[in-house]
Amino acid sequence: MSTEVYQAPQLSMGRLFFLGLSSVILCVSFVMSVFAPFPLALASVLYGRTKGLLVGVVGLLICLAVSIYGFKDFTLFAYYLGVFVMGLGMAEIAKRQMNPVKGILIIGFSLYAIIGLSVYSIVSQSGMNLEEFIVSHIDKNSEILVTQKKVIQESQQKDAIEILKVLDNPALMAKELITALPGYLFIGIFISLWFNMFLILKSRRLLLSAETHEYTEKNLLNFKVPFGFVSLLVAGLVLVIWGTEMGWEHSEFVGFTILKCLGLFYFFQGFGVFSDLLNWLNVVGFFRTIIVMMVIFTAHYLIVVTGLFDNWFDFRKYFIKKIKE
């Protein structure tokens, strides 16, 4: 039996204010900041483009004021600017009845390119190369690093010694950041887009149930990576394992970046298979939420492998076959 409750949304100004404030609060938080675009996008879907845009602009002004007079750093404002673009972009996908998979790919790659070009422009204007630029900023935030070192020393982590070696060497830290950030930035953008798009489509279907919707959150769960990308995955593995022997200095970096980016898309595909498995097992409600969260945080590599092998085995057909039996 479905546990979803369909009701007409109460479009009060208080709810609109709450959605805008929630977006800013989520943005300021650390763990939950990935969901910051959702309230902004939902405001645009429920209240219209003009009010959604107004809420986003007010959020930008708040973050700008906090960045100038509070943190004295523009990181928060820059992050909320990305949230602003994501939120309103996903709202347009929902309002225009676009294919959500195609929509998040367009927004994701566009945002990734914009961030890359912005970083390139800032570094070029500084007159330094990327490594020198990062080292200079590390030196400016040396007080924060000292505090962080004390926390790590007291935490008794297994890899604390290795982490402290990196923190004590700004040049090494810069190299580690240059190697890791492109892949993790890609993952962060698309994870935020996928989960927020899922929440937007589900919320729209529940709150605006009287309307017909060509696309729902189920379209995201049917995400499938084209089979041809397996070749690119193999190329990434080859670069990671044998790239150095082939004489290419950046082979390991390129290989790991390819694996991270493709691995994320196979995660989306595997998550859809996992969701269908839970449906077949009739796992619903709070217990389903607990299982999903546990698997995401502790067994995400298993989800990636499932998504990869789904290209050959099409796991969903086994669920359908057993239901028919």
C-alpha cells in the first residue's frame, strides 16, 4: 500500500520565506549543504519564476553580507551562487517538462566548465601557476591549519601521521589538491544535481498531483550509462595501472579522474537497480530510508559495480520475472 499523501500545497508567503531561508541555512551548514538548491528550486516550481528568482536574489544578498562582514571571505557567496544556478536551472527543467537526465547533464557540465574557466582566469591574473596560487592561499590560512593539526593529533586516527605530513608541506598539499579536486568537484556537482532533482520531481508529483507530469523521479531511477562508455572506463584503468610505465607523467591523474567521473554515473545506474530491488522486496517507510542511507555510506562501491554489470545482465528483468512467477 502506498504511504504517499497527496494534498494541495498551501502557497502562503510564510512558506515562501521559509523555503528561501532554508536554502541559505543549508548552504551555511557543512554536511547538508548538498541539499541547498532544493528549497530554492521548489519555491520557483510552486510560486513561479519571478518569486523563485526574488528568493534566490535575497539569498545571494544575505550570503554576500555574511561573506563581507562575517567570514571576510567570499567562499560562502561563491558557493551560494552555484546553488542559485542549480536551483533555478532544475526548476526550469521541472516546469518545462524536460527530460531530467538530459537536464542535469546540461547543467552539470556547464557549471563544471564555468568553474574551471573561472579558476583558470583568476590564476592567470595572479601571475602565478596553479600550484603557487594554492600555496599562497594555504600560507594565508596558516592559523586554520594549525588548529586543524591539533584536532588531528588529538583524534588518534589511523592515518593521522600521513595527513599531518601533507598539512606540514604546503607544496605537497597543493599537488594533492590539484590531483583530487577536478574529480571530486565533478562528483559534488552531479550528486547535488541528481539528489535535488529527485526531490524536486517527487515533491512536484505529490504537491501538484492534479497536474499531469511527463517526467517524474522514476525517470532518474531508470538512468542508464551507454554501453560504449565501458571502453572509456577500461582506458581509465589502463592509465592508472600502466600509465607511468608508458611514460606519461599525468597518466595516473587522468586515469583516476576518468574512474571517479564514470563511477558516479554507474552509481546512479546501480542505485536505480537497488531501488527496484527494495520495491520487489516490499521494503518501504522509515526502514527503507535507513537501509538506503547505510548502503550509500558504507557500500557505495557495491552500487557502482552493480551499475556497471547491469549493462550485461540487466538485473531488473530478474525482478520482473520473479514477480510474474
